[in-house]
Amino acid sequence: MNKVPSKYGVTREDYSEFVKKLNAIIWDEDIEAAEFDAKWEEIGREHTVNNIDWFKEMYAKKNQWVMAHCRDLDMGGVMRTTQRSESENCFFKRFESKLGTLVEFSLRFDSAMDQQRHTQKKLDNGNKHTSPQISTHLAIEVHGAQVYSHKVFEEFQEEVKYSIDTCKSRGFSEGDSLEVTTVRDANRDRNYHVTYCPVTFKATCSCRMLERKGILCWHVIWIYSSNGLKTIPYGCVVNRWCKDAIRSKMFDCNGEAAEDVDIIDGKQIAMSVMWSEIHQTVGMLIGKCKADVDNFSSLIREFKEKLSPLRSPLNKQ
């Protein structure tokens, strides 16, 4: 986009109008691929750029840079072609000197890393010992404040607030244990289709915000709230946005640092899956009769009693 002025010509009378139209379709996260193609053709025809080689070449590479054609790419909404290198360059330029020696470079590099670690610890401390302000009555927002880092929670909180003010149901269908709701987004003047499974609590939206950014959109949040969910379901929380995203040192059963991390990792994964299944089962009991709740509690107590003899030698020691 930085090359558009030189390729199109800033002296043309319709330059401002052309750039405005181009930005409107390129950075629109809700526009469909077919809709983008049609509007690109229309803009090119109105401003006579369809025959310019550079614009034809960029359109041929649309899958690499246009938002509408990258919607199905996991976490594609947070990535840019040169994002990683440019971010590092910008950071280290504050410490380096072109005239410095190799020894000075080493010292400056250590200083840069120390600052990164200091900033990381400061953010971790803030996430651990402070709580963001809650702005709605929804319990799912409280859960988001507990799991997300403060920075990511700000974005999630905006989605929660929008879910209250802008979403309305415009249709509903049910089949194969799935519920499909057409949600009207008054803010964007669009309809979105949310597919929800009452058993697994998994929901997908046609806007694909969770897939693109790893954060629930307000359309899905509205569906969750309508169904009485008070927490973000397992699998909808991307680990990289959590407060405890940085991996900690692993310890074995004796409290010592584990050398065989793969074994510990396998157990941790199994434990996570187990907790997820328990959470989903408890959620499925909502609305069920008391007998079902008692049966599930009985199964847990029975297995607990089976584990007790295994623990008794340790307890005696």
C-alpha cells in the first residue's frame, strides 16, 4: 500500500477517492473473497488501473496480503509479512551504534535483553496482582479477566460490550445436534451465521474472528450469553493470550526440576484433557434432573475410593 502513490500517481485528480475505496476493501475484515474480487474489478474499471502491470501483479498475489483472502488462515489476522524482523529491528536500533566495536555490541545487546526481561516481569507482575475493571454484568467477562493478559482482555472486553448493544437474532435453525443462528450486527449492518453445539459448547462464526485473532467475536459471545454460559469454553482460549502463557520450569513428583520434560508434558496434556471433559460434563448437567447429578457425583466418589488405597502408603509415611 505504501507503493500505491507512486504506481497510481498522486497528481491525478481522483487519487484521494481511489485510495479511499482501495483501503475500504483491503482492510475490511468482514468482506468475503468473492465480494472483494467484484469490488476490485469495479474500482479498477472506474479508475482505469486494470491494465497497469503492478496492480495486475498484486491482484494475482491476493492470497498473500488481502484480508478477505486470508480469513481461513489460523491467526492470520495478527501476522504481517515483515512483522517479526521489523519489530526486532526497531527495538535493537535504540541500543546499537554503527560506529561501535564488537565488544560494545555485545554489551549493548545484553542491555537490550535486560530491558526486555524487565518489561516482561513488570507485565507479569501487573497481570498477577492487579485486576482490570469489569464493565458489564456478564459472568463471561469476569472469566476473561481471569485468564487473559490485561492487554488482550481490553480487546475481549470491547467484544463483550458490543455483544450487548449491537446483536439481535434474525433466524434460527436446528439439526444434527447443532444450532445455527443468524445474528444481525447493527454496528456493521451485516448478518452473521453462528453455529453452536450445546453438547461441546463449541461455536463458530462466519466472521471467523476466533480463527483470525484468537479472540471470541461479539456474535459468539452473544450466543454464549443467550445459552447461559458463564465461562469461555475450553478450546476457545488461545494460550498465547493468557496470563501464564510463558512456560514455567517443570517439576517431578518429588518437587525437583524434571529432566525428562516429554514425560511431564504428556501427563500435563492428559490432565488438561481430563479437566476439560469434567468441565464439559458438568456443563451438560445444567438443566438435567437431580438424579443425573447424583449419578455423576456417585461415579466420582467411587473412583476416589479406588484411589484411596493407592495413596495410603504415602500417607502413612
